[in-house]
Amino acid sequence: MSPLSLDLSPDLFPALTEAQADPDGPGAHRPALRFGDRSLTYGELAATASPLAARVAEAGRIAVWATPTLETAVAVVAALLAGVPAVPLNPKSGESELGHIVSDSAPTLVLAAPGTQLPPALAALERLDIDIDTSAPATSLPSPGASDPGTPALIVYTSGTTGPPKGAVIPRRAIATTLDALADAWQWTGDDVLVHGLPLFHVHGLILGILGPLRRGGSVRHLGRFETAGVTRELSEGATMLFGVPTMYHRIAETLPDDPALAKALARARLLVSGSAALPVHDHERIAQATGRRVIERYGMTETLMNTSVRADGEPRAGTVGVPLPGVELRLTEEDGTTAVEAYDGETVGEIQVRGPNLFTEYLNRPEATAAAFTEDGWFRTGDMAVRDPDGYVRIVGRKATDLIKSGGYKIGAGEIENALLEHPGVREAAVTGEPDADLGERIVAWIVPADPQSPPTVDELADHVARRLAPHKRPRVVHHLDALPRNDMGKIMKRALTHD
Ligand code: MCA
Ligand code: AMP
């Protein structure tokens, strides 16, 4: 592990500050963001984000309608410049999910691209259009009220096993240190050009995928939506790095045999990085065989940002997430949750616990959940189970909670979907599980006892119901009808008995 000097200065984007200070200098003309045919240089980003920052500077907390567009990137940068915490909203969130997030986080404003129609759940909020006007008179960059690195920067909602999502409060310190640790691990510089098609309301797409390049003074080209053709195009035209979830790499692996241009484009990339869920070894190997390049994995969590990674100068071993990042303390613990596992033997399993400046500060309005997430001596319990190889490489082998499902790289709580299903008049009882899926990693399966066994609700009906209330990625892909759910003597549903074969 190499040493890392932690930069806790409030200036998250030195390249932006430089462009602002010297609008005619070379730094101001460097490309920063590109979404389709719209792009901004650092000078243009400073010109458009700084007046917006000035406008939101007095807002207590803002929400951002986080479509995969230039506007979202500008709004989040403006909030960070102003030192105002931003809550990125999934634009596909349904009414009940949005209603919860808005009432829990209580933003004073919602920022959205001009012309976007916002749903009724946001009607009570004052709206501010994100106008991208690079000819706006230069405003000096506000000096963020964030000289304290503990100031909240983002509040990102993340699912737990039960109940609605919790808002993880991510301080500026965590963003700066995780991005700098990745720069160290990946030799990531301002010369890198990143391509990705990730959503912008989660850590992966927003913090790593947008704020990461901006902190380095490099650039990002966002695909709008993930497509292998876009990956081929951008990597053939100068992009150096690709970020994606395993579903994206699976789709790449499926496409490669019939797409020599994709293979050629991937072969020339400096770094292909996968995260948010485990990359199956089979997909890893298929990509390596077709391109000669190995995807590297990093491991993170909304609450911790990034914990480990295979290093650019390390061995990209399939099935592992590499070594702890600089500044991150990582231990495995026995079942009691406090006794450290000392073994580096590739077989002793323990829960991953982490400590470091990369961590969130709390779950918003949830002191009990926050307290439960940490040990008494300040280790964060990730709930991920792993072993360590003799050389320190971490290999994730499972999860403590069976009620957390990872589908398409999204974390989804079974309890949240069960509650939504129970609101459907055709459902008397419901249980939700995840089962292996080659494309999504896991797919959501609903087991329901219909209110009327003669006319049970169809899979499409229940999928639409969940998508409308929560979000499309939380919809069940398979529905089984049962006469009764298997329960133990205590009346608790025995999910392990729910298999259809
Ligand atoms: C289908 N659709 C529906 C319905 N059925 N919409 C509403 N109701 C229905 N009943 C729509 C979907 O909205 C979508 O619309 C389209 O059909 C296809 O959806 P789907 O099959 O679900 O998925 P996909 O579009 O093929 O998406 C696969 C994906 C996606 C691109 C891989 O899952 C994805 O972007 N995953 C990224 C997750 C991520 O970023 N995780 C980071 C969190 P339309 O076509 O209009 O879109 S984890 C994290 O941040 C930590 C820190 C970490 O370590 O990284
Ligand atoms: P989220 O809560 O959505 O931020 O998801 C975090 C979870 O994603 C972690 O707790 C892990 O279970 C999982 N995860 C992230 N990256 C990886 C990876 N490279 N390999 C396996 N699991 C991962």
C-alpha cells in the first residue's frame, strides 16, 4: 500500500478554480464534461456553475433531478462549490419512493433541466432551472462554507433490508479522499478521458464517474445510456478508461464475438474498471480472451465510498476486489462482529469492516440505524463476507443479509418490495428473494399468496405496480403464486424454503 497525503482542503476541483482564475489560460480550454453532442470546458463549467452556486448558496439543502445529462453534473458541481448538500433523485423513482426521500431530506429547492416535467411528489418544492449559459457574466467562485471537511456534500439514498431507503450523508472529506485514493491506485490523472453510461443518482456514476474526472482535471464523456456502440466509439476516439457495473461488462462479453471493433476499442483502453457487484469470472475471462485486456474490480458502498481495488500496477486477478485503498483500514471479523480474523489464507471467512476518512457520517434522521452500523470502536459493518489471500487480496464471497438483492448493480431491499406488493389489492401475502441471473447478477422474484386464487395478479401487473411506486429496477421479474408462505413456529417466513424446483 502506498502512502497517501490526505488533501482535506475545501477545494474539491482545483482545475475549476484555476480556470476561473485564468479564463484565457490553457487550463480553461481543457474539456471537462461531454454528454452526447453537448460539452463544457473547464472555463465554461466555471462560468455556468458559479452563478448557479451563488443562487443556491443560501438554500439549506437542495434536490437535483438527476437525469443522465450535463445539467445534473453542473447542478451537483454548483452545490459543491456553494457548500450546500445535494440530494440526487432518481428520475425514474415512483411516487412513494420520491415522497419518502423528499419528506426525509426536506430540500428547499429542486434543480432540474429546463423543460423537464417533475412529478406531483415534488410539486410543493420551489423549482430552479439549471440553465447552462456559458456566456453568463463570470461570478467569482463562492468560497464554500466548507472549510470543514466534515460538511455534508451529498445525501445518497440507499436500500436496507427493511423499510424505505436511508439517506447516507457523505461529507466532502470522503469524496476528496476516495477520489485521491483511486487516483493513486489507478494512476488516474488529468490526461485520462473516462467513458461511462451509469446513472447519476448513485455513488458509482456520480462521485466516481463525474466528480472523479473533474477532481483530476481530466474529462468524462457520458453515453446518456449504456450501449456497447457508444463504448466502441468513445474508446476509439481517445477515451482511456471505462467504468461499468457487471451487467454492462456481461453485455460487452456477449457482444464481443460479433463485434471486432468493440474488441479493438477495449484493447486500447488504459483501464477497464468494474464495480457495484461481483464481476463473474466467466465474463472476466471472455473479455480477457477477446481483447487481451483484464477488467479490474474495485469494491465500495454508498456508506463507505471506495474501500479496495486492484491497482493499475497490480495483478488483475479475476474474482477479487484487490487490496485496501490508501487511507482505508479494513479488517475481517468473526461472527461476534468484533473479534478480528487474523488469517490471510484464502479460506477463513469474516465480515468486512472498514474505518477511514472515506466513510459517511450518518444516516439522515436515523440515529439508531447509524449507531447499529458501527462497532463501539468506530468500525463500519459492511455486511459483506470475504476471505483474504496471502498477499492481501480481498475476495468477496457473499453477504450477511439474504434480504439484500443486487440487481444490475443496484442494491434493493426485499422488505421494501414486499411492502409495495402488499399494497396491491390482489396480494394477500408476499415474500421477495433474489435468484441468480446471468445478465443482472440477481433478479427479483416475488412469492405471493393471491387475495383471490382464481384470478391472481399477473407478473406485468405487479411489475408495473412496484415500478410506479418505487422504481423500475425494483420491479419483480418473476412471480410465483402459492397457497401459503412457508413459516416457522414463530410465524417468520422461511425464505430458504422458497425455491421453485
Ligand atoms: C421495463 N421498464 C419498465 C417496466 N418494465 N419501466 C416501468 N415499468 C415496468 N414495468 C423499463 C425500464 O425502466 C428501462 O427503461 C427498460 O425498461 C429496461 O429496463 P431494465 O431491463 O430494468 O434494465 P436496463 O435498462 O437494461 O438496465 C441495466 C443497467 C442498469 C443499464 C445495467 O441496471 C444500470 O444502469 N445499472 C447501474 C446501477 C448502478 O449504477 N449502481 C451503483 C450503485 P429505459 O429503457 O427507458 O431506461 S452501487 C454504488 O454506487 C456503490 C458505491 C459501488 O460500489 O459502486
Ligand atoms: P450500494 O449499497 O448500492 O452502494 O452497494 C454496495 C454493495 O455493493 C457492497 O456492500 C457490496 O455488496 C457490493 N459491491 C460493490 N462493489 C463490489 C464488487 N466489486 N464486488 C462484489 N460486490 C460489490
